[in-house]
Amino acid sequence: MSIATRLCARAAGQRILVGEMKHGEGQTIEAVIWYCDLRGFTRTSDRLPRDSVICLLNDYFGAMGAAVTSAGGEILKFMGDAMLAMLPVVSPDQRAETATRAAPAAAAGAAIAKLNDQRHDRDEQPLRFGLALHIGEVMFGNIGASSRLDFTVIGPAVNYAARLEKVCAASGGSIVLSRELASLLPPDATTLIGVHTLKDVDAPQQVYRLRGSLSAANYSPTSS
């Protein structure tokens, strides 16, 4: 059984508890990387009471986490207002299948839009987010200090996804895809939105969006 198959079968935390992966150990796998964060969170957290900020984050991560797990993915970590997750590619001949499972990321936009309706009814500000999807090799392992370990993924593909997410604000959308991921989907499932310069990436990159995906960053409950 491949490492990716085992990752799909058991949660990362459980693998640590049973001692399958020790400090400093890791495996190189291919995965669809999911990186998302909230827009304007710093200003929001400065303005809102502490409990309201916690409720906002719980609402946001709840919607995003449900979209990841329903696609067969695994949440790796929360970083302030950002979330890193992945969908492991079980075998090379299942790259397209894994990309197709990740493509319903539009469900995250739909979930946030529904959540914003509820927040609007409570006279709360809407949530605006950016989400980047990319596919590549990552090192999956148990990383950190002896007193604090982190089961996560690292590598250029993870860094690329984080850089790619910044295009959401520039493009006015909520969900963007790398050329590598878009190439695994049917041609009519994606649209090229432009060529963008990404921080620390040498050449300008083609960036895509899912056709028909909700742009929750610009979503206004009263406009629909």
C-alpha cells in the first residue's frame, strides 16, 4: 500500500499517536495543495471584540474544513486566519481524478455565501476569502522541535500555493488554480484569468479560475 493511500485511510494525528512517523521522518508524495485565508482579517480582528473574532474564525474554518473533507482531503494546519490542506494523489494514474475531486472547491464559495446570508441577518460583516489550488510534490512529515512537533507538508509546491493565493485579491475573485492543476481538468471547467507575477517565482505564471465558481470575496447577500 502506498504512503498516499495510507494518508487517505488515517488522519495525520492518529499516525503520530501510533508511532508510524517519528520526529524528523518524512515521505515525498504528490498532492493537491489547498491554501486559503481571510481577507482584511487584521483590520477586522482589531475592530471586533475577542469573542466575535473567535466566532468568525470558527464559522470560516467550519465551512472551509467541510469542503476539504467532503472532497476527500485532509486539513493539515490552521495559521491565524489561513488554512493548509491537501488531497494526496494515490497513484500517478489518479492525478486527474484527484484534481477533479478538488475542483468542487466552488462548494467552499457556496458555503461561505450561505454563511454570509446568515451573518447578514445577524447584522455581521460578510466573510471574504482567497483560495488557491495547486498540484505538486511535497515532503510530508513530522517536523519541529523535540517538545513540539508539527505533522505537515513543506516544499516549493506549498510555497507556490501560498503565493498563488495572493492573486485572488488582484483578480477580484475568490478561487484560483495553477496551470498545473487546471491542465488536469476538462477544458470547459476552467478559464484563464491572466498571467501574474508571483513573489519569489522567476517567470510570470498563468492563473485560472473554475467556471461558474462563486466569487464570495465580492458576494453581497442583499444583491442577490
